[in-house]
Amino acid sequence: MRTPSVALLLGVCVLLLSALTVSAVSLTVSPNLQQFFTGASVSLTCEGQLGSDGWTVKRDTGSGTESCGAGGRDFGRFNGSSCFFDEFKPVSGVYWCEGEAGEKSEEVNITVSDELVILEIPALPVKTGSDVTLRCEGKNNVIAPAYFYFNGRPVSTKSEKNITINVQQSDEGLYWCATDEFGSSPQSFLGVRGPLPPTTTTTTTTETDVSYPPSPSLHPPPLQPFVIPIVVAVVSLVLVVLVLVVVLVLVRLLWKKHTVPNEAPSNDVTYSEVTSRESSNKMPVIQPEMVYSTLRTNTTGS
């Protein structure tokens, strides 16, 4: 009985560990941009280390959650693990990958604009120490000289065709650009991942002397929360450790239960050896001397 019980318990442990092991799936955007003109071709893909089966692309535009390729009010066409937009409609929203059990990837903000200018900014978070180039693009695919803004403050006082930032943690925030010819772009949030080293911002630009326009009166969109994969990994690890502890305690209890002897208790008898020794001071026993004598009697016939 002991072997089947232990095997069953180990099987349950394997199932629990399998349930806790979830593939880290992320949403990728191609091209890796947050802002698009109406009618652009874009693909969103769910990618994971252990595959992306069972995952689909979803979005929230403020009027409810929609699924890619599901028909009806939903959007795009789903093929494998990718959602394709042949012609992006001017609908901005938050996009993510979602599994069959309701687990979600990190969210990505995408803005679809029918204005005259957009900001070229990465859709996915960037690592500290990497270089990111921001440009202001017009509808005719022309990179226009522009003023760039970060969290409501101008990055420089001159019009520039692009800025290159050596990204640090403090560079995370809202960016947009403003041109004299096309006006201002929408705002987008640049996410940063990594440690917190000292912050530096450098610009590599082609400068054009133009007048300095006022800061655009755009209200920053609400910031979307970013789920940190490290937190998910730590929580999963803690759950795995707790399951292992419970399993080990149960195995120990079953082992003790099945190893108790079934024989009747025996009566223990203790034997001891007693040795008797004669004392060396004992007086010897004196045997009395015995004297034997013979008495002869002479008898006569008279």
C-alpha cells in the first residue's frame, strides 16, 4: 500500500507544478511603433518561450473588450498567433495577449491618427542604456523638423528632425512633437525597463533655425499600468515552494503510517549473571582425625 500512495501523491505534485508553470507571453507590434496613420498595415503577435497556442489578441478602446478576428464588433483577422490589420481604422486603444485561462501579457498603447503628423516612438518598453530615436513624420512620409516635448517640457529650444536618447529610467514618460507645417502629434508613453542608473539625455540632430512655437495644449492620456514579468515569476516561485513543502509533509506522514510494525509486543526479560567468589580470608575447615581400633577377644574352651 505504501508504494501506490506515494506514487499518487507525486502525481498530484506534478500536476500542480504544471499548472503553476505558465509560458511568459508578450505582445509584439510590427512595425514597433505606437502611432500610425489611418489605413496603415500593422500586425500584432503573441510570442512566448513555450509557444503561443491558446492565446489571442484583445483590445479595449473605452467601449468594452474586443477580440481579434472574432467577427461582429471585433477587429482585424487572426491567423495563428498574429492579428493583422490590412487597413488600420482610426481607433486608439490598449492591446494585449490573453490566454484561455484569463492570463494576460503586458499591455501596449496604440494610437491611430487621421491628423497630419505622428511621432515615431517604440511601442514596446526599451531597456536602460539603449538608444532610441524619435522623429516627427508627416502623412507624405516626410520627416519634418519639429520641437520635441517630454512630460510637458521641451527637450531643446531648436527645431530638429530627430532626437536620439540614451535611455535611462528617468526618461520614461510622455513624448510628442510639434511642427510649424503640420501641427502637433498625439502623445505616447515611452516605457523603460531596467535598473536605476544616473540619467543622461543626449541629442543628435540636424538643426533648422525657425521660430519657437508654444507648447501644445494636449492633455496627457491616462497612463496604463504595466505588469512586471519579474513579479509574476516571483509569485509563481513562491507558490511552487509552498506546494513542495505541503507534498513533503504529506509524504513524511504516509511514510510513518506505513512503517509501524504489526507484530504483538514481546515481553522483555532481562537476564543477569551472578558470580560467587570465596573469600581469601576464610578459615579452613579442620577435619577431625578419626582413630580406628580393633578389639580382639580370646575365648577358651574351658
